Amino acid sequence: MSQLKYLVIYLTLLVALVLMILPLPDWAQIYRPNWMALVMIYWSMALPKRVGLWFAFFSGIILDTSLGTLLGQHTLALVLIIAINVNFYQRIRVLALAQQSIYVFVLLLINQVVVAWVEGFLGRSTPLLAFFGAPFIGMLIWPWVFVVLRDIRRKALLR
Amino acid sequence: MKTIIEVRGSSIQALFLIAVSIAMMVVDHRFQHLEIVRTNISLALSPVRYLVSLPATGGNWLGDWFTSHTELLNENELLKAEGRILNARLQKFEILAEENARLRNLLGSSRKIADDVIVAELLSVDQNPYSQLIEINRGSSDGVEIGHAVIDDFGIMGQVIHVNAQSATIILISDPEHAIPVQFIRSGTRSVAFGRGSTRQLELRYLPATADIKIDDELVTSGLGGRFPPDYPVATVTAITEDRVLGFVSVFAQPKARLDSSREVLVIKPRQ
């Protein structure tokens, strides 16, 4: 029973995955925030003992298969930002939501750099608007993601 | 607070996972070994993909349900007329096909006349917005295999690159990583058409400046390389730019297939 409640974490990640592949009109696609990264940042901040690098690694592989990208592209990006987060979460956790958002923006930007860098290797360029647009939207919705996931965590009695 | 050993442990773990990710990317890019990992994860996730494509499918269904009676009658009338025209043309084609077969027999050539096809529909799933990949609802259980060509009513769309049991991923001819061997119908010149990341344009690079090419020339598959069956329409030439220094021309062509709007596609199974 005590293990069962951690299923909630997997459920939130599944919802993030659905949001990542949900069809959007063409113009909106490039502004789609990286839901997977947002949810992973939250859990690794809230439950760093349970949700860490291996979690990021496997979510990344699942994301890569779902998006049809090179196997390892989003994995590398996710592992990198969660590795950074693992070292900083104690200082970030106590900040106000607005300040956290800026930190999340930086993490999402690093994520974007890695993804765009690999795309560049494959000969595909990332439009500038897409490069900054998605992390920016991610920053704006971070407070809501944080509050929703915190409520879920409290309801599920995860600590 | 965390101890130094803990911090060091997590850094080593991070470096290890980063190295594994990079290794995976290299292997995935150059070899086929990770295909099985991809296939199995995709299979496990297929319920999620169907869930995601459900609203679009439901929307279509509702749209069909509420189409008015008169609209249906009109459409029916139109389709009947179109059917009559197509039938009339088909009679001609049948005669031509027979004649063709007879002539080929005379020449002793063994060209296949028709290919087997699998009818498939697009799944409404967004993938990486910078690459030109689409997903269809037929997979290995229907006989789809990696490398099969995919067409719509107007021309070549792309080829299959990943196959799961119930679905398959198709790379469009417009993807920057894709190239297709083509031939000009009028002059017979052979070349290779590269994708440029836009569904409206292909590029043929480094053609000799003396090549006989005009705007509106039609391009068909040449069948070289063995991936695409020969003689399917690919694109129409829209622009020719000349590099006077190097003596080459680059040709731009618009794909015939409706890469961004076709919903029903055909997967071509090459005959053994």
C-alpha cells in the first residue's frame, strides 16, 4: 500500500506525455512548453530521494520514442537539467514562485540548447522564436504546475 | 545537508547517464540496433497515442453524423459522376496495360505491372515539429515493413522508417534527412531530390548547367536504389537557379503529394 501511492508520480508523467503529443495547430506547436521537463523538475525538487536521474533517464527515452526524435536526444537534455536541479533544489525550494520561475526558465533553456544542438547535428535548424518561445511559456505556467502538483502530492500523502 | 560523498555519487551517476545518452544517439543515428527498444516502448505506449488521437477522430465522426441530407445527396451525385468518368478512363488504361504487357513480353522484359497496396489512415499525433514525420494506423500485423513507399492520390509521400504492431512512422520526402532518386519524364535526366524541411519544396542539387530542364517539368521516381518503385509522380519543377562560378544548377520542385493535408494514404508493398 505504501508503494502504491507513488503511482501518482507515474500518472502525472503520463499526463505530461499526453500533453506533449496532443495535436496542436501548426502555429502553436513551437510554443508548446516541455511539460515532461516541468513535471520532472517539480518531482525531483519535491522528492529528490525518490525521483532522480534514473527517473529522468527513462522518462527521456519514453519521450524520445513518442516524439520520434533520436533515441537519447531528450534523454540527454532531461538528465542534464535534473542533474543541475539535484544540486540546487534545497536553495530553490524556499524561493518565491516568481523567483522559481526564472530558475525554471534557465533549466528549460538549457534543455532547449541540448535538443536544438542535436537537431543542428542532423541538419535541421530550430527557428529562433521556437527556441525562446517554448521555455518562455514554460516559465509562465510554472507557478500553476507547481501549485497543482503540490496539491496532488499533499492529497496523495507523498513525502 | 548532503554529505560530500552523496554529492560526488550523484555527479558520477549524472556523467554516466549523460555518456549513455550520447552513446545511444550515435548508435540510433548510425545503426539499427536500437530499433527493437523503440518498437517495444512504442507498443507499450500505443494506448496513449490512440487516446490522444481520439478527439480528432471523434470530431470527424460527429461531423459526418451532422452532415445534412441534401449535402450527402449532392456529394453522392458528384461521386457518381466522378466514378463514371474514372471508369471510362479505366477502360482505356486496361487496354493500354494489356498492350504494354504484350509489348514487354515481346521485348522479353519482366517489369512488374502493378504493386500491392495497404490502405492506411493518419493518426492525429504531433511529433517533433522540426522534422517531417507522420504516423499511420497500420503496422507489422498488416504487413507494413521498414522501407515501404507511401503515396497519396497525387504522388509519393515518403517511406516507412519505424514499424510497430498496429502503427508505423513515415518520413516525408520533404524531411531534410530524406533524399529520393528521381528522373525527369521529358528528358530522362536522373537526379536525387532532397527535402528542405518545408512541405512545399524539394531541391535537386549539383545538376550540370547543360542539363535539359525547364520549369513545369515533371519528376517521377527512377526506381534506382530499390527503395521506391519506379514511375510514381514525385514533384513539378518550380524554379531553376544557376551557379555561374561552379557551373552547376540547383532545381527546386514542388511535391505532387499533399504532404500536409492528405488523411488517407497507401503503403506500397513491393512484389517479391
